[in-house]
Amino acid sequence: MEESIKDFIQKLELFKDLNKECIELLSSSSFKTKLKKGEILFSERDIVNSIYIIIEGKLTIFRLSEIGQKRVIYILDKGQIMNEVILDSMSASANCEAFEDSWILGIDKEIFLKAMSMDFKLTQRVVHSMDKKIRRLYRQLKNTIPIKIDKKLAAKLWKLSKDYGVEIEEGILINLDISITYLADMLGSTRETVSKCLKSLNRQGLIEYKNKKIVVKDREQLSVYFRGV
């Protein structure tokens, strides 16, 4: 991470082709920081005065239930904004932690808002980022309708294979070190239940799970399984 802040900003898709004045403004009030896996960037109800963008690595947005059960909402990747919601000057509405060792770019919120007013392309990209998150929330709400956990798991693995999949000889490798406990957090279920469902999907030849790595054997067949078509 020897590059300057300005170099990082210019390489991120979010800031691509913005006018020179906008780039200079953003660079003047930005900083970078490193997070170790599991380290918290901000917590629910924190007053956060910076917009955070991932330079390298992955981070998780999650909430805790009244009994302290963790529910993962998003896993965010390089170039994604983590906390657009603070632009309304309210406190953070969720928790954010490093899914793996990561580098983060922080930009003062007021400066970021000023930059949005200087170049409409930036405003459009922020709106697009929020739109994608809203659509993902809609899909998650759909999945709160009573449905067997094995189908919820199959749907989640299908989506992860789409977002983080790498083609290998055996199928599509989900390129994340993801534990059964973490999958349970994503589904709002228990580790034991998810473990049983993984074994069931494995027996049916839909996936293979070894050493925290999951291979989807056939995405089309997995889609048929959870959609019931």
C-alpha cells in the first residue's frame, strides 16, 4: 500500500473520470486504514463522520438480534461503499467488520457530499450503489417467507457462486473462506441445522464442501432445487 491516496481514488470505479477539481477535493480529506480479519470498523448507533470504501479485501455488514444472534446482511467487496446511509446525518444502522484482512479508504462525509454536488457522475454512482443494496434487501425479505432452510441455503450458495465464483474442473468454487457458523449467521439459523443441510446438498451431488471451501457442481441444478421448478 505504497501508493498515494490520490492514486487509490483514481483507480476506484466509483471515482472514474470525475473532474479534476472533484478528485483534488476528495484526495485532500481522505485517509486509508488497515483492518485485520474480524476487526470492527463501526458499530450500530455509532456516529460515523466518514464514508468508507473498500480498497482491498472484503467486509461484512451485520446486525444483532435482541438475543445477540448475528445476522449477516451483506458481504462487500473491493470498490464498494459501506455506509452511504450516514449521508442523512443519522447514526450507523448496522455493524461493519472485516471478513478478511482489508484496506479501507475513508473520506470526510461533508467533503464527500460537496464532491457529489461538483460532479453528477459521483451522485449517480452513489445512488446506483444504494439501489443495488435495496434490491438485495428486497430479495432477503422475500426469503423471510416460511421456506425450508435447505432451500434457503441453496439459494444463498447460488448467489455466492454468482458473486464470488471461480470456474474450476469440479464446478464453480465460491472463492471465500466461509465457515458453517458464518453461513448460519447469513441465514439466521443454527450451525447444526446448516451443517445438516450442507451434508444433504452434498449427498445429492449439488455441492461439495471441504476445508471451508464450497464448490457448486451445477448452478442450474442448484437453481432448480431451490426454486422448485
